[in-house]
Amino acid sequence: AQSVTQPDIHITVSEGASLELRCNYSYGATPYLFWYVQSPGQGLQLLLKYFSGDTLVQGIKGFEAEFKRSQSSFNLRKPSVHWSDAAEYFCAVGSDNQGGKLIFGQGTELSVKP
Amino acid sequence: DAGVIQSPRHEVTEMGQEVTLRCKPISGHNSLFWYRQTMMRGLELLIYFNNNVPIDDSGMPEDRFSAKMPNASFSTLKIQPSEPRDSAVYFCASSLLGRAEAFFGQGTRLTVV
């Protein structure tokens, strides 16, 4: 079955510290991978996406993610977290065969300590 | 472009009432998706349309839920009658047909009391 797993429900990091949010997927077709961010009371904003090519992709707000096919992972990273990064982060998988039909992980809530 | 526009942003209704959520996709996009977000189930796809035609409604929870897309710039999600367990945030998203990247609206927070 197709699925996305985000093992960490909640992560707390100190401001200025590095961040890595984990995402593992199970998908039969060639996956297209996404990270979205949701601030409280807001919609989902696309941070970055991987379709093909270079497995390290850069996104907005200083985020990057690395696609590792052998590990079925697409972890999100940021070298130095800012207080404004506190939000919920969702990993999602889809394919062009199904258009924008996405399967989402359960999300990881990020808290940032001053 | 203003992005995907949903209305209302918040809706509070009494159990048994009809609720209609509205969505205007990004101009030029020809795929539209309705998602529901709850604490228990996370983000789940309810139904999606390609070129105004419903393609997959397997995520619609019950017959009380219905969705329409009368034209390329408007879609509705209707719940009749509403129940407290329908309380959730409902998102609309749009994309270009054949492209996996979806753009989301701000959502409608529905509370059924």
C-alpha cells in the first residue's frame, strides 16, 4: 500500500540549531516528493519538491531535502532554525499519473526554543 | 494570481443543517482536489476533479457528502445533513492536469455543534 511515514510527531529545537525532519515513503511508481509547511490557522505552503535529477533539492526559507531511493526517504533539513519556523511540516508523495493527488504523512510539529 | 480561494474561512453550524463550502482554483489549473484535515486522520483526500469531471470520490466518507464543479473556476463541497464528527478543516487545492504539484487554499474550519 502507498503510504508516507513521519516518525516524529513533535520536535523541539533551539533557535540557531540545525534541524532534520524525517520522512519515509512506500510508493509503487516513481515518486514525486514534497514538503509542505502549515502555520497555525493557515493553509499548506509548498517548501520544496523533488521530481527527478539532483537528489538534493533546495526550497524556500533556507530548507533543503535529500531524496535517498535506497532508504525510501526524503528528509527535510535546515542548518539554522529561526523562531518563525515553528509550524507543522508535512511530507507528501504523488505522481504525474494521478495529477495533484497526494498522500500525506501525519505531520511533524516543530517547536523552537529561544 | 490570488491563489486558491476558499470561502467561508470559518463556519459554525448546528447538527442537521446543510453546509456548503466553496472553492475557486487558480486560473488555468484544470485539476481540483478537496482534502479534509482532522487530528485523528490527518490530511485525507475526499474527491478530485479533472477538467470539471469527478475522477475519484472514494475518499468521500458518506452519502451526506457531495461535491460539484460546474465550471473551471468554481467548486462546492456540500454536507447534508451535517454531524459533529464532520468538524474539521477542509482544504481545496488545484494543479495542472498531469502535474503532481498542488497548491492549497487557506482552508475552511467547520464546526458542527
